[in-house]
Amino acid sequence: MSQAEFVPYTQAMADELTAMWHRSFAHALAPYKDPHSTEERRQFLVDVLSRRSKLTVALLDREVVGFMAQHDDSIEQLYLHVKHQGRGIGSNFMEIAKSASPNRLHLYTFQRNLKARGFYRKHGFREIAYGHINMENLADVELEWNPT
């Protein structure tokens, strides 16, 4: 299990969080090239995501190693530092999300991100729709978790 500390996002974390997010995105979808610059991603984080969603940040030795953005029953973003995947941090995020929305969770991930799809299935999500097109113009998959 992880020994990460889970804390609320603060704007002082924006640069470090954005850099981790950008690297994690690129790794998960390689060889796809991210159309968004690090600065565009940072601006989205500060101006949009942090205002509409609750952001929880995972810190390990004061380093940002992951974050989750959740709005009501929707997980909008969940990214982990590449070197810290498989250590229970994502599972801790799932516990946090399920506690905040115990009746249902909903999210999208990219169809090509097989690792993420497996992770969500492991945590009780089921794939319910395919083909949604997003800002990246990539096919994605819609997933849902219900405790029943």
C-alpha cells in the first residue's frame, strides 16, 4: 500500500502538478503526441479544473506523485507519476472517490490506454460506451461504478 499523503490542491502546486500530469499523459498514450503544451495544461488546471472540481493531490516526500479531479460523481482526471504507478496510490484515490460518491462513479478514459482500463475494471468499473470523441480527438471509453 502507498505511503503517500493525500492533500487538497493549492495553487502553489500548479507547476509541479502540471509537469507530472504532462509526462504521465505522454507516457500513457505514446506514441500519440499531446496537442496541449505544458502551459496550456497549467492554464486549464488553474482556470477551469481547480474551480469546478475537488482536486486531491498525492505527495510522497513532498513531491507531487499524482492527482485526482472529482466533480460530484464524475472523476474528471486521474494521473499518477510514471515511476509511482502500481504502488497503491491509484487505489487510494479510488477509495477517496468512492467515499465522496458512494452510490455511483463515472469517468472516461482513452480506449488506447489499456493499463488505465484494466485498473478501473480491477476497481469494479464496467465499460458502458465507446467512441466518445474529446479535445484530443481520440476515441475513449465511458466507465461506471455502482456498488450494487
